[in-house]
Amino acid sequence: MSRDTTVRESSPSGRFVLRIDPGLHGALRSAARAAATSLNEYCARKLASPGAWLDEEASDLIGRAARLLGESLVGVVAFGSWTRGESRAASDFDVLLIAEECVPITRELYRRWDSEPALHWRGHEVEPHFVHLPAEGAVPSGTWAEVATDGVVLHERGLEVSERLAGIRGMISAGRISRRRAHGQSYWVRAG
């Protein structure tokens, strides 16, 4: 007697059961109640939001960037002393908030960021730097060269940021731009 082992595909119902720790379930239920929504709706929103899979500090950072820039948020990249492993107790946590070209980089963006309580990353205050992606193939600024060598992409839409950073690293390895040091400070120069 032969059995039919054909796998039949059906359209997903959109429903599933998730087994989680009772303490987490209670916390999610309380958060849903505070948000005046159902537990299912609350969980669906959390899972769909940028940074949902990151730890709380990263999620807070990406969430604020997403609220501020909306659909114009291209990426969030950490850089500076923290990513180089050189941070001190008084260091801040530098982060690029990359916006689409249609978003003007103005003091108003910084005022809106500062209107909410300060964010912290591993005990360091988050210092935002609003930017646009450099033009593809253009010689980047020193900041972008630093980000390409030491940056950590925390969030990006598609692979736009990673591809641009890879292009900048290619320019560095080809010698089109190079890092120099003077008086203990790094700076970048274009090839002669």
C-alpha cells in the first residue's frame, strides 16, 4: 500500500501560536493595554517596526530615527570612538542618521531630536549626525571614509548603505583616498 507523500501548499492563514515565557507575555499584555490596542495588534506592530529584532537601546535609537524621518530614513550607522574600541567614560556614541536627499538637513531636525529625552547606548549619550548618502562614485568626505572603515550598520533600507560603504572602502584600497595623522588626529586626503 502506497501513501501519498505529496506536499500540498496552502495559503498561510496569518495565524499562529507562539509559546513565550509567562513573564514576557504579561509584559506584552500590559504594554498592549497601555497602548490601547489588542495584544495581537501590539505584537504585530512591534515586529513590523524598524529595529524590532535588536536590543532595547538599539531599538529605541532606530525607533526614534524612524519616527523623526519616517519613510525617508535610509539607514542608521554607528561610528567614532565607540566602534573603534577607543571610547572613554565621557565619550558620546556617534551615529549617522541617513535621510533621503529630499529631506533638508537643517537645525530643525536636531531640535526635533533634542525635544525628546536623551538616548543612551551602553552608558554613552547618543550624538546624532543627520546626513545624506554621498553620491555613488564621488570622493567621500572624511566622515564617510571613517564610517566606511569603522562604522557599524545598525539599520538600513535594502542594502543601499552597505553598498555605498563598500564602494568607499574600494576607493580607500585603490589609494584614491587615504588616512593621515597629525598631532594625534586622523584626517583623510585625496590622492594627488
